[in-house]
Amino acid sequence: MPSRLLIWVSIFIGSTIGGIIPELWGAGMFSYLSLLLSGIGALVGLWIAFKI
């Protein structure tokens, strides 16, 4: 089982990347799509942390 720090860092990085992706095509930082992808990115980061 990974450490708590690794889990939180992975969630932070995943949510940050997911939140920034909509900015590439001009959506706002707090648009619905940005918030949705931020949540999905956090889940992906959590999944990656448990795979390591």
C-alpha cells in the first residue's frame, strides 16, 4: 500500500493536469468542463498511486 504522501501528491498532480486541459482550447479555469476533468484527473491520480 502506498504512503499517504504519494497518494495526495498523485491526486494533486492529476487534478491539476485535468483542470488545465480545458484551458488549451479556451475554456475558463472554473468552467464546468474544467471542474469535471479535475475530478477525473484526481481519480486517475489515485488509481496510478495504487498501481505503483
